[in-house]
Amino acid sequence: MPEIRITNLKKAFGDLVAIDDLTIDVKDGEYLTILGPTGAGKTTLLRLIAGLTEQTSGSIFIDGECVDDLPPERRKVAFLSQSYSLFPHMDVWENTTFGPIARGWDPEQVEIVGREMLEMVHLYERKDALPRELSGGMQQRNALARALSADAKILLLDEPLRALDARLRLDLRHELKKLSKDMGMTAIHVTHDQEEALTISDRILVLRDGRIIQSGTPKEIFNEPSGPFIHHFVGEANFVSGVLKAVEGDRAVITGDDGQDYHTQATGIKPGSRVVTGIKTEFTLMTKDRWGVDINNFTGQIERILFLGRFSDFEVKLDSGQMIHARLPGYQATKFRAGDRVNIHYSPERMLVFPEPDGGLKKELEMV
């Protein structure tokens, strides 16, 4: 299984820097997910690795060999782009088996691989259909089957599940990872879907403005975000800006700009510093009754409820004027209605503290 090493990679389109001095190591057989908002540089990075775009500077190594001057067909890379790129004059079977046939595989091998790939993406019964006869989701599944049958050692996936229905998307998440492992491939999977990244990744790399802002396991990214942006992007969070007033043992006390005191877990930040505290919406507790503890309790009114199936999102206006969100599972959500007065509690152990970002919290949380 191949290892990928990227050193000081940069790609500029005129004055626009899409990839800014990236250095990445992808281990043999790793399933790495590149997560980030639109415009972060995710697709550009994949195209650079595939050899479809030429870098401005820096180098790419595959199994220790510099591939900067190698054309795409010699990099042993299968690239599944967002545009599908199916051959319009070939049917589903011909598109899927094009790579193995072009490489001179034995017809029996071609038959086995073609059938396995199409059954995995639930398209074997449509093997005689042309691309124009398929829905967008079916075309994407055909493109995925073709990429996986190409005898490549590296699999580059650019939003591979975006056009699929929800049920099939869930099934293929796990099939993709299992198949890449079974076939001995190293995979880089680009997405902006946080749940998808958390579910399938060995490791997640968060990209923003062409730069890496954090790399780690799914649990590290979710539970130990490096800053407010990741805390909010990988699962929505509520935030309060303020001043760190004191650290007392394993607790810190922050006075928010709203005049409220917030008790959080201890932090190494010095008292008197400007900070941002954050807590995930699913850890924002809500009830109609008073809480039995004396700290981090706030009152407000439900302004809006958004039904999300298994969960409901509650927009609550606190008496301080701040708008916050609480996410409750369905069995709890039915107890509340818009207009209800509620009590909100933030567990100190769930509240994370960050130095206030340059430019302030609003700018830090911007997606573009």
C-alpha cells in the first residue's frame, strides 16, 4: 500500500492562493478525510495529487518517488471527480470495465471485477444503460465503480456521495472504507459533510483558506478542537466572548460580555485575558424545571423549533438577549413548544475555552 508525502505544496491562480504551503504525510492504507468549507482548497489538493493540475511550488511523493513530472496515468491514482466524467457513448458496464480492459486484464478477471463493483453500488441491473439514461445519483455510482476498478493504489474521492439519497449514502460510506482496505488502497476522501467525515475516517484533516488548521482522529477533532472555528464547523456550538476572571482548582470563571459568569473546565490561559467559551448544541441542556445546581443556569424563551427527524433544533432567546441553540432527541423534543419559557444549563466540563481570535469571534466563524 502506498504512502503519500506532500511537502510545502502551493498552488496559486494569479493572486488567489488556493493551497498555501501544505505539508502532509498520508500513511500506507490510511483513509484520510479532507474536511473544510466551500473554497477551502479541497478539490484543488486532490487535483494536484492526481496530476491534473500543476503546482506552483512544493513536491508530491508516492512511495518515496517524486511524481511532480509524472503524467496522471503513471501515478497509479484513481480520481473520482464531482463531474463524473463518464464516457457518454459507453454503457454502465463498459464504463466500469474500461480500465481493466485497457490494461489487458484476462476477460475472466474483468468479469469478476465489473460485477463486484456494480453490485456494490447497486447498478448491476442497469449495466446496459447509457449515462444519459441514468439519474445524477446513478451516474455518480457508475463513476465510483469505474474509479474502484482501475487497478490504482491510491483512491482520490471528491464528494463521492453528494448526489446519493440518504439511505444509500449511509450504506456506501462504510462500503467505501471497507473496499479501500480490502483492495490495499490508500484513500483521500474530500467532503464538507462533518458527519460523513467523523463516520468513515482513520484521520481527518481540516482545511481552511488553503491551510491545515487541525489534523487528528475523528474523536480528537470533535472533542479537542484547536479553535472556535472547528468547534463550530464540526458540530454546531454556542459561544460567549468575555474575560477570564479567575482559575480555581479544576474550574475557571469567565465573565461574558453579556454580564453573566460562566464556569468552565480549567485552562492554561492567564486571568485577565480575552477568551471565547463554546459548548456543543447537543450538550446545551434544556428543561422547563429549575436546575438543581447553582452555576451556568440561564432562562429564556423558545423562538423557533426546527424538526430534523431524530433530533429537533431549538432556537432560544436568553433573557440576556443572546440567541442560542439546543439540540434534543425526538423523545425529549415533544415536550416543548415555541413560546415556552425554559431553563438552560451548560455543564462546566463540556465548556471549552479558547483565546479570543484575532479579528473577533464573528470573523473566526465565517465559512468563506
